[in-house]
Amino acid sequence: MLFSSISFLYYFLPVVLIVYFITPNKGKNFVLLIASLIFYFVGEPIYSILMIASSLSGYIHGLLINKYQGTKWAKIILVSSIIFGIGTLGFFKYADFFVENINLLLKTDLGLLKLALPIGISFYTFQILSYTIDLYRGKAQVQKSFLNFATYVSLFPQLIAGPIVRYTTIEEQLSKRKVTWENIYSGSKRFIIGLSKKVIIANTLAEIGEMFSVTDDKTVVLYWLFAIGFMLQIYFDFSGYSDMAIGLGRLFGFDFPENFNYPYISRSITEFWRRWHISLSTWFRDYVYIPLGGNKVSNWKWVRNILIVWLLTGFWHGAEWNFILWGVYFGIILILEKLVINKILMRLPKIFGHIYLLFLVLIGFVIFNANNIKEAFINIQGLFGGLEISFVNVETLYYLKKYLVVIAIALIGSTPFPSQMIKKIVENQRVQKVFRVVEPLILTSLLFVVTGCLISGSFNPFLYFRF
Amino acid sequence: MKKMTSKFIAFLMLCGILILGMVVNITLPKQEFSYSERRKLSEFPQVKIQKIANGDFFDDLEDYFLDHFVYRDFFRRIDSLIRLNIFNQKDINGIYSINGGLYKIEYPLNEESVIALSQKIEDISQKYLKGMQLYYSVIPDKSYFVSEENGYLCLDYQEMLSILDENISLSEYIDIFSCLNVDDYYLTDIHWRQDKLVKVANQIFDGMNDSYRIILEDYEIHKLSPFYGAYYGQFPLKARPDELVYLTNETTEKALVYNYYTSSYTKVYDEEKIDSADGYSVYLEGPVPLITIENPLCDNDDELYIFRDSFGSSLAPLLIERYKKIYLIDLRYASEDLIAENIDYKEGQRVLFLYSTTIINNSSTLL
């Protein structure tokens, strides 16, 4: 089930909200768990069992780590939990990748497993690992209630698309949380804004990609339109989904961490990754980079650590070489920035940093969006006229005009400018009173528009839920 | 406190819409058919273990919810308004509106398709039509008249005609582009209006070196409304439905129409079809593989074979004035071999290959 679907908006969510709010506090986690299991079951009937098994594994490992805390067994059990989690993820997500490459390298003919990727496995696996690792490190308390633990793992607002919520973030809220009208309203608002970002903006931008794939007579400008369109689409798609997750979490009394902080206003890749998919980059930082030594090692080891983290980051996104290349691409840039580039950028006017960042991120997403490395290079060549294609044609101009406004809206929307402007306007007391009435009307209108888009449009799932 | 009250009310409003939406969607009776979209709406999916296990049930359920959402057309209009007025897009899913008329973007030119159709015409001509008088004509889609000057993508019509000319040697081309204009077509439909086809019929007679002519005044004009054309439901903003026009005279009333598919006799015009999914089926039963019209009032034995698409259905009742019998062959529903098993192509008679630019550009639809 997707948040941006009629089933979710007009059937699942109203029922869950009603049942949740009329249930006494003691029963709220149970309601959430059942709702989350139903939510997952609708999207992934068979693999619901896998998610429950993963939750059970995390829970049992947690109890055992707690029991043997301070002994060598705690470490062994921790390693066991990591092997189970990564092993399960590796099997379902990467088995065929390895089989294909073994066949290629060794000229064998091993059969592919052709397993469907369980939705959200990359997210909930990392969440479970954050629990066992933090428990081992003494940063988290053991969760003795399987109900509470399973609720944490399966919590539907962030189950299939993040943010990756660490156990320590909501540890207390699992057993003690207060739902205030302020949170309910701000949660609803955040949800609707996220929904609008996804359905109205991201889904419209996705049409550029669809158009590009069926166009035979591509031009240089069309390649740029495609690249810029995707760069904006993936931001609004993913950040929209994170907004929805955070909003829904707030409705139920949870405080999920922010996952995006206007990444496209960054002036370096270093800054970009502090603003883009924050929950993932911090996860890799805390559970891979720092345990490897981080930057408190020799230069060579530091380079090694960066490359390992970014290779894994790329690999986490998909079982294809272009994702690995994407990750390594950013790893190399981060190294170069630390060594050389940042010093240069600091001396230049800010605009250079912005252009530098947007250009590199755009190329990165061209690699990310391709079906394979060959296609990635073809698309990059297309951007720079290396494919013996014309610069522009009638068809390209038509589509440029068709999508220019939505691109402009998306560009502005990807900056803090609109929210800063609204904040400034409502500083005035009188305006604030009016805004208290106008804001809900705007949100209601957005809900109507989203409904219109969903009914009118075709199925367009969130890009990241196959991770 | 006031702030909290307003937030409480705001949340109730938002939540209320979702709950009200759910209740209304569940309780309102369901439609089976959408006339504005010309299609059957989804049914509630069958509850089967296998379908639930593989997720198909839930996908079908979502389709069902989408199809039966309350005030569906109203919500589709909201999406269209956003696209046209906020995003400043010129078309909605390839459909656009100019002066109340609806048009579809047909682009780009599919040269392979044009060549394939040309070869098909040549093959049929060589295999079955030896000794006959062969002609072909092309019906421009109505975008031809408006697209370029209004900045919309359109086919390279000249290139299409050139390719046909280069590849069809056995049939003579009859140009009808020059006698048509945008007003000869329905506002909400792809097709042309029968009351505007007298000039087309005469142009075809002329192209066949036939001095026969018809005049509009010999016909009685009838109108059926509302006629929701093919584009009406695809463009959710309120368009005015058309009036479907058909022409009758003594010939059309006495004509014998035989539908080979249903093996039965029928009428030239079936008025009841105006209320069906395809209102254009009023003319000669709509899409059928083989249908014949016989004119008992004709004083000669001339026959005409028309290989056609849906446009031919409204032209043939005008052409029958001249012929003893017209065969209407639609290769989208039966192959030429199957057709040949059912009819005799008589030497010396005339054959007309009559296709719209849309079909020529998508000739894979022909069997």
C-alpha cells in the first residue's frame, strides 16, 4: 500500500485514526502493530512473514545481548544479529547480482533465483541493526515487550521508505508518548504537504522521464530536461515521502528525525550529504565509518574508510553496478573536497559552490537513474553533445514549454525561500489570525487536488520503496 | 486556547473529509459504465487466495476504488485545471482544446508503419485485386488543420503522403485533403461529420474518373444528441457534447445492409447506438470486419470495395447512391485472407483503400 493511494487515504488511514484515538493508551501500540502488519500485508502478502521473522530475530538477539552484556557472548550474539540481518538483506536483494557477476567472470551458468525484493527490507533491516548495535554499546535499553519492539520495526509511517528511525530515537515514545492537538495538527499539515510534493510535483516531473524513454529523436536539450527533471523528481518524491512519514508519526505521537534539509542549496558534496537522506548517511557514519576508525586514522585508512562507506551506500540503493559507481563517485568527490576542493570553494563567491554542487549532483543522479553503467555513460554523453544528436528540435521545445513551469515551481520549492516567506508574512499578529483560518483551507484544497491527481493519473509508486 | 481550538477544528476538517470520503464511497451505489470515458468500470475483485498472496487482489482493489470514487469526473477536472492553469501545460495526456474542439497529438511520424501499410495495400492488390480499378485516399486527422499554427506537435503529413506515393504503385491516389477543413469534424470526436461529406464523396467520384455527383439537398438531415465523442471523456474539462448528424434518402431507407460477423441484416443507421460506448456506431454498426450495403434502386451492376477504418462507415451511405453494392472491409478485425474466403472480388470493379492518418501511423492495428 502506498500513502499516495486512494486505498490508504480514504480507507486505511481514516479507520486507523479512529481506532487509534478511541483506544486507551495501553492498547495504542497494539493498534499500530496490527495496522502496520495489514499495511505491509497489502503491499507484500508473502513477505510479511519475513518482516515478522526479522522483528523476532532482532527481539531475541536483543534479549540475549542484554542477558550476556559485558561478556564475550554479547559480541558473538551481536555478530549473529548482524549476520542474520545483512544475510537476509543480501539474499533477497543481492543474490542475483552476485550470481550474474559470477557467471560473467567465471563463465558459469548458475541459475538466477529471481526473488522479488521485499518492500522496505533495506529500511527495517537497518533499523533492527541500530537496535542491537546500540543495545550492545549500552546506548539503548533492552525492549522486553515483543509487542513494542515489533511496533517499532513495523511502524507503517516509516516502514517502506524511511526515514531510518533508530531505536534510541523513539525508545521512550514507544511506552510513553503524548498526543497533543499541536502535534496532531502539525502532523496532518506535514503529511498533506508531503503528499502534495509527491503527487502534484514529483508525479508530474516523472512524466518527463516517461516522455524521454519513448522519444526516438533525442536532443542535447532533451537530455538536460530529463536530467534536471529527474533530479527534482527524486527530491520531491523522496522528501515528500519523508514528510508524510514524519507527519504520520507525529499524529501517533512519535518524533521521527528529519531526513532532508534543502539539499539543493548546498555548496559542496560534503554539505549535500548532511542535508540529503540524513538518516541513511548518519547511519553509515555511526555504524560503519566510525567503527572503522573514521578520520582518526592514517590518511590511507581514512580514504579506505570513505570508499567502503560510499561503496556500501551505493550498493544499499540497488543491486546494479551503476549504483555502486554512484556511491564511489560521491566517495571520491568527498575525499577530493576534504583534501583540496573545499579550500578552493571557500575562497570563491558562494554562487560557484552552488553551481558546482548542482552540476555534480545532476551527473550523480544521471548515473543513479540509468538501468546500467552503459546507459549511464550514454546519458552523460548525451548531455554534452557526444552522441551525434542535434542540440534542440521542435519536439524538445514542446516538452520544454510543457514542463517549464512545474520545473520552476520545483526549483523554488526545493529552497527554503517559500517557507521563509510564509514565516515572515505570519509574523504579523493580524495576519496570523487570518492564517489560522486560511491555512486549513489551503490544506483541504491540497487534499482535493491530490485526490484529483490520483484519480486522473496512473499508478506511479514512490521511487525508493524497492530499497 | 483559541489557537488550540482552531487546530482542533482544522484537524477535524481534514480528518472529516477523509472519513466522509470513505463513508460516501462505500455507501453510494456503483456505476457499471462510464459514458464520459467510454469504458466499463472495474468490478470489485474476486477474493481468491492466490490473488491475495501475489498482491493482485489489492492492486485490483485500488483500481476499483479509483474507478468508483465519488464525483470522479469532478476530481479529474481539478487535475486538468491544475495542469492547464497552474502548470501552463497545453495538453492533458496528449489531448488539447482549441475553440471548443478537442484534438489529439499524433506524433511522431512512424515511417515503418506507413511503409508497412503501403506494402499491405500492394500485397492485397497483387494477390486478390488483379484486373480491378484500384485507388487509395488518406483522411487527415483533424489536428492537421490546427496543430502547427497553435504550437502543437503534429505528423509530417507531407512526408507520410510521399512515403505512400513511393511505395504504392498499383493504386491511384485521390486527394481529399483539399476539400476538408476543421469544421467538417465533430468537436469531441476524432471523426468527420456526415453532412460535410458530400464534397468528399464527389471528390472520390471525380478521382475515379466518374462523373456521378450527389447533392446535400437530396438528403434529409437528422440529428441525435448528446453525442459524446471519443475525446470527450479523455479531456476532463467541460466540453460541449456534439450532435451526431446522419443523412437519409430513399436509397438509404431501402438499402440492404448485411453484417457478415453477425450473419444478419441490419439498417444503415441504428439510432439506438447513440447511447452506447461508441456513439459513432450509429453508422453501419460501427466496427465490424465485413459489411455490405446493397442499393436495390441502382440501375447498374457496379460494385465498390472499400478497405477502410471507422471513417468509412459514414461515407459509404453517401457513396451507395452510385453503386449496386458496396463492400466495407475492416482489416483491424479480420485478415484479408479471411475476407477473401467470404467475398468475390469481381474484375473490372473499383477498389478504394481509405484510411485515416491515425491508422496509417499505427498500421500495426491491421491484422
